[in-house]
Amino acid sequence: MKFILLCLFMTTNLFAYTLNNNFGSSFKNHKVTVFVDENTNCAQAGMTVYELKSLIGPAIKFWNNVPTSNLVLKNGGFSTATNNINHGRLCAPTDDSCINSAPGNVIAPVEDIIIACNDLGTNYGSSSVLAVTVPNNFSGRKIAGAVIIINETAQTIFDDLSRSDKIGVLAHEIGHAIGLGHTEDKAALMYFRTVDQRSKLGKDDMRGVSYLYPMQIDAGGLLGGCGTITNADGSPPSNPPFWQMGAALILMIALFELLKLLNRPKTCSAA
Ligand SMILES: [Zn+2]
């Protein structure tokens, strides 16, 4: 019982991260480009679009240095304009009530990750929400595209943030875009409350991104063609059953005795 309790304790503490609340999916490709919408306007959020674009590089760095993950985020600069991205409703493709609440004014599905400023108040639960991220394009159960909108309403507090905190907010939203939800681990970037002066991922973020985008290690390649033996399906070989090992031993002893018998010097018997 002590062992079981210890395991439970370790499990709950090791995996605090959650997956994206809506879908629990990852991007279909582990290389994802992050763009700023070319026609966005961020005046009320206190930025030019060029300043917003300059935040992408430092924000994607958070996620690009995890040794156990193969995720590669690239800075794409400006994208082409997306329909309704500045003023439209941001809805997940399966969220019918959201889609029906804004006929003709839903932000169009995108490829990769697009960042923009948006001034539609209903996209934000309150004026203290800095940004919202929704994967709004799916290919099967995989994410094909996600939109990050920065609160550009009249009451926005985004423009009060320092540059490093704006980068931290974008890095957090990119975490949602690639498929992660919130965590209760205060040391993590994906902690549900904004934390000032965040400059790198926490261990919990690294576990989450490594779960969604695991590094594929080719041991044969790394070891210079070491020639490991695998089964046809690529799984490692298991030990032979005990009875097979016993039968092989008995066979070897029998063979040894037979050879001894054959090599015994012949004796003549005198009548
Ligand atoms: Zn969040």
C-alpha cells in the first residue's frame, strides 16, 4: 500500500501540465511557423505591428530549446491578411454556439499560428484577459492552425506590460496554440495566472511539450550503426521463455554426452 501511495504522489506531482482544453491535440507537423497578421492594428494595445512582430523571435525561443522535444517553431514575419481577424469572433470549429453568435463575423480558419490584435469584447472574459488563443483549423484530430488574439479593446491592460512581460504572454499563448492547457505548477510558463519576469520554461512545460512533440531518438544512427535487434514491428526483442532456455540446455547436455559416446576408444573382447 505504501508503494501505491508513493506512486500516486509521484504521478500527480510529475504531470501537472494539461492538454488544450478543447481538443487535446498537437500540430500535425512538428515544424510550425508563427506569423503576425499583416493587416492587424494594435494601437490600443500600445504597439505598432512592427513591435508585435519583434516579439515573435524571443517568444518562440522559450519552446525551441527542449532537448526531449522535436518541436521547431519558426518566425514567419508577416502573414497575408486573415478575414475578420481584427474585429471578428474567434471560435473553435466545433463550437456551434460561438459560431452562431456571430453570423458572418467569425475569424477564418488559418494555417500555422497567426497573431493579431482584436477589439471584439466578447472574445475576452474580462478586460483583465490579456490574450486568447484558439486552434481554429483541424486536419482530422491534429491541429492545422491556431489564432492568438491580443486584447485590443478600449479597456485593455496589455499596453501596461513591459516588453519582457509581453514576450512572456505571447510565449504562454503559443503554448496554448501548440496544444497545451493550463497547469497548477507555479514554476511553469503555462501556470494559469500571468507571472511577471518569466524568461524560460519550467520543467512541467518541458514535460508537456515533450509529450505532445516527442524527440525520436534513432539509437542506431547515434551509435554509428550499432545494429540493435528489433522485432518486425520495431519493438525491442523480449527474452525467450524460461522453458525454451531449459530445453536448449538439456539438448546441449544430450549432444555433449552423445559426442563423448562416439569418441570413446573401441575395446576388443577376447573370447
Ligand atoms: Zn492561458
